[in-house]
Amino acid sequence: MSIPQPGIFVETSNQFYFLEYQINHGLPLAEIKQQLAKALDIANDVNIVIAFGKSLINKLEASSISLELEEFKTIKGVKEFCAKGTQRDVLFWIHSQNIGKNFDAMMTIHNSMKSISIAALDLHGFTYHDDRDLIGFVDGSANPKLPEQHQVALIPQGKEYAGGSYMLTQKWCHNLPKFNKMPITEQEQVVGRTKIDSIELEGNDMPINSHVSRTDVKVNGEAMKIYRRSAPFGNTSESGLYFLSFACEMQRFTSQLNRMYGLTDDGIHDKLIEFSSAQTGSYWFAPSMDDLKRIIQVN
Ligand code: HEM
């Protein structure tokens, strides 16, 4: 039985740090592994999830690997909509209810990582009111939250890399004045749920270009569910959502993104992308605990 990284499923945190690093690939592999191990050697009870981009995992795993991981390439959607691809090598997701402990963990990680990499993203996320995104809608209502539903996020037991997860992260920046200018009924049509109590719109009330319509995807009758752990971030000059999600297969992300960007036969795009744009994008692999130990071990 391969155990997933436990921080993936801890839902009690309200403070988050997201760190993305670009590794200096010219360095000896042993040095990269040593510093990664040091970064994770934290005597502190915060949750830390680590994940790797394709080129680094290929390097860390000398033998040929069976992962279907891809690099995130810029998506050019209909009408000039675009999701930027900024594929990076290592992601750390630090979270707990204690911002002080999170900060200490972040500094320990950074002190280990700075000799082998460049920090490409360093973002503080938080829970906004009752689990709402900054557009005011509850984010996570349709998430598969029950433990028996967590298999949507994990490579199944028995397969190579079982207990690991494919991940998609994107830093989305919102145009809040534009969104907030709309009457609430129109905002609800953009999302596909009611604003106050997050009830899904039904029948003719649900527009085909709402965010829920575009992301609630079935392929050959199977629901392409993913497990989302995004968090809002922001200050007075920039605000939005760090979208962070897990899946048992890559196709779940690509089919949702293609539908959001109008890259399907119907050519319909997700109305939400008229109010927010993805400034970064990476695909990752978060190995199980056993695989992680093996991957960063110096032989
Ligand atoms: C600006 C960025 C985004 C915002 C503000 C946002 C917000 C929301 C909100 C408010 C909901 C409805 C409540 C819920 O079920 O969680 C939702 C649902 C959902 N979103 Fe997003 N989202 C964003 C980006 C994305 C992206 C990039 C994906 C996938 C690649 C995605 C996948 C989903 C899925 C799968 C659902 C549930 C659909 C269902 O089965 O009902 N979202 N999102």
C-alpha cells in the first residue's frame, strides 16, 4: 500500500504558501537530491506537499519512467484567450492554521533551495470568509471531499507510482471591478451556482458557458473529477486565485482546460475567463511517501 503525501488531504488549514522553483540543471544530481532532502527535513507540524515538473522528475528517476506527466504549454484559446505556460521544476505547498510556523517552514525550505535553484513564484494564500473565492462565491462545493472519493486524486494501487498524484497549478489574476459591476444574477450565470448559498443552477437556468457547465466533464460516461485545493491571494495591486488541483490522470485537467478555452467542437468558452486570466501554469507529479523517499535518496 503506497501512502500519499498526507498534506494533500488536510482541509483544516487557512494559511498557505506556494513556492515554485527553477532548478539549476547543470548541478550534480547528488547535490540536487541532498538539498531537496534538507528542505523537507523540518521539525515543525505544518503540512508540506512537494511535487516535481517533468524535466526534473526525469532527471531524478534515472530509469525510464511510466508517468504520463507533460510540461504545461501555453494554451491559446478562442478569441485570444490565453493561459500562460510557465512550467517550473519544484513546487512546495506549505499549509496549516499557523502563519508563523508556515513562515518558519518556508524559510527553511528556501535556505536549502537557494543554492540549487531560483525562486520563480512565492505566494501567500489564505481562506477568504467561509471558503469563498475573492469573486464572493464558495469555491470547493462540488469537490470530492470524502475519504472514499479521494481516489480521483491518486494513481491506483497496483500501478507504478501508486499513491502519487498528477497536479495542475495556475496563478489566476482577477479583474474584480469588472466582475463586481455585474448584477448578482449575472454573476451567478457566470459561475453556474447561486452566490449566497452555492446551489447549482438547474435546467434552463444553467447557461452552457458557465464555469460549472464547462468543468463538469464526462468522457465516455465517466465523470472527469479532480480534487481542488486552491486558495485566494492578494493585495491592493493584484488579487486572484492560486488554482491547485490533483488528479489520477492527466486527461482530467486537459479536458477541463480545453472546454474552458473553447477548444472543443462547440467552440464555447468559459465565461469566467472574461474576468480572470491565468498568469502561470505548471503540471506536476506529487509522489507517494515511499517513492518520494526513494527519489530524493542519494545512492
Ligand atoms: C479564476 C479561476 C477559478 C475560479 C475563481 C474558480 C471558481 C470556482 C467556483 C466558484 C466553483 C463552483 C463551486 C465549486 O464546486 O467549487 C468552481 C467549480 C469547479 N471548478 Fe473552478 N475556478 C477557477 C478555475 C478552475 C480551473 C482552471 C479548473 C480546471 C482546470 C476548475 C475546475 C472546476 C471544477 C471541476 C469545478 C466543479 C464542477 C462541478 O462538478 O460542479 N476551476 N470553480
